Amino acid sequence: MLYSLVREHLSELLEHASDTYERGLPRYVVGELEEYLHFHVVVIDGVFTFDADGRARFHEARPPTPAQIDRVARRTYDRALRWLQSRRPPAATLLTSQPLGAIVMSGPAASPYVGVTGVATLAEVEALRDLPEARRLVAGYELAVGVLVSDVTLAGGPPPMPRYPALTEIAPILATVRAFARPVLHFNTRSTTPVDAQLAELLERTAYFPSGLCRRVQLNVAAPPVAALERARRLHPGLELVLQVPLWRADLRRSADLCDFVLPYAGLVDYVLLDPSGGRGAGADEALLAEIRLASEVLAGAFGLVLAGGLGGENAAGEIARFRAALGSIPFSIDAEGRLRGGKAEGRRVGDRVNVAKVRDYLLAASAVLQPAGAERVRP
């Protein structure tokens, strides 16, 4: 009924506009009147309260984040489309003829990936390169190979453990990775130097960024200052950032707390990696997955989501299936490190090098579970 009234009124305006054109008024008066469905959202900027003495006080509300605006707009779009389709198909056609991205924030162009992290030698990279599974990932996903670097190795110090290459070995590793996968630097630091200054040293002094060797960095840094990431973005246009979210912290295991932690980084980081393991190889339990699901409905509009923790060759199929069941149609990436390493002796894991057989099983499981029905696999 509402749409019919609006359409009838608009027709009268168009008829009147045609009459005015015949009397010599500008043509654009007619041309600018057309049907265009759009949404209005009322957002309050605060509330008033009264003091004990009766004076009014204004309490300013925080401005909505892009992700919050996106969530409201997408929900409005979906509900309006369902209502229009049930009552007046032509109106639904008008709505669906406009891409959703023209109406709401479209979110990052963050391609989902399957991550293998912790390569430390050229021999490990070449072994991954020679795996047929590394070139046959499910369509729509790319392989990302992570190289660990810390403030200590960046300063030329000794690697803290075997999965960290020396600074002089990183450039050849990145160059070899780039031939078959997406290189990613995983940077962690305990230095008090501002994060943007450390990123500048990591990317510029080593020439990784200007040479094109690596354009994606994962920050394994606890709550990096927003201002520092803003400066880093201005200094390195085109840099992609992944923010590790420390879900092993008890204060971040509720969806509301998780969103409060992550949303200030909207527009500054491309991906958020949700990791409950803290390097211990622990996965998300069902309660935490339920909270991640709730948070993802908000976060997916502004970030690419990456799930990590406890993934390995032996359990990847089951764990990824759990992730998919929890997140439904929301796209996500995965990353694995600890359980892709070492061998076994007397029932215990020994060694800390990349285990190619475990990586192969992990990639096979990822492609099998992430494969949409009827999709074609990427060929070499």
C-alpha cells in the first residue's frame, strides 16, 4: 500500500513536471524525477537527563562504527527485500537491480586463504612448492605462507627458535614463496618502540615492501595503538594487515567484548585472526565457537575472518567442518602452524621443522571441506 501511494504521487509529479517543461522550464526538472528505492536510518547523537536541581544534561553518544552501520543497512536491505518480494515483485526488482555495495559499506576485498605458517628455510619452502596440493586449493582460496620475524631477529639477533629464520635468510624465502603462494610476515615484538616505526623498519629498511617481496603482515602484537596503525597505513599504501586477536584472554571470549576489541581497527586492518591457542595448539570449544558466530555477524562486514588454533593434518577436516557449521555462509580463512611441524618418536612429537606430510594432509582436508558443491578446483 505504501509503495503504491508513493508511486502514484511520483507519477503525478512527473506529469506536472512535463507540463512545466512545455512552458519552457529547464529539461533537467523532468529528467531528475525517477523511482529510486533507498533507506533512511535514524541515529541519535545522545540523550538528555535531568540533574537533581532540574537542569538538563546532554550525554553524547559515541559515533557508530562502519561495521555497525553496515550491519544495520544489511539487515534493513534483507528485510525490505523479503517484504517487497512477498507483496510487489516490481519493487523488489528495483531493489535488487542495485548492488548491495552501492547501498551499504561493502567491506574489505579480503580474499579467503589457507595459511601455512612457520617456514624457516629454503628447503622447507621448496618442499611446499613441490606439493601438488599447494597448487590445487579449492576455488576462491589462495595459499598463504607465513614467515616468522621478531624484534630480535629484525635487529640481527639470533632466532629464538628453529621456526624463525635469520634476517639474512628472509628475502630469499619470500622470493621463493611469491612464485606459488602469498608471502606473509608474522611480526611479534616486545619492544617499546612504536609499532608503526617497527613496521617501517621491517618493510622499508629490508626493502621487502618496496620491492614487492611482501605486502601482507600479520601483527602478533597485543592491542597495537590505533594511531600507530593509521600512521603505518599512510606510510605504506597498499599494505595488507592481519591482526591476531588473543582469544586465549578470558576477557575476550564473549562476543560483545570481542567486537569492542576489534571494531576500533575497522578500515585499518584487512583481516582479524581469531586464535584461542596462544601457541599451545588448542582449538575453540563449542561455547567459544558460538560467541565467534555472534561476533562474526558484525565483524564480517569490515574484516576478513581467519580462524586458527589447533589445526593440523590429522584433525583439519573435522575442525574446519566445525568452523563452517558455526559460521554458516560467512566466508572465513584458516591458518595453522604448531601441528604442522615435527615428527613422532615413542608417541611424542620431536623436532620443530615443517612436516611436509602433515601439510599435505592439512591442504587436502581444507580443499575437501571448503569445496562448495559443484565448484571447480584451481589447477596449476
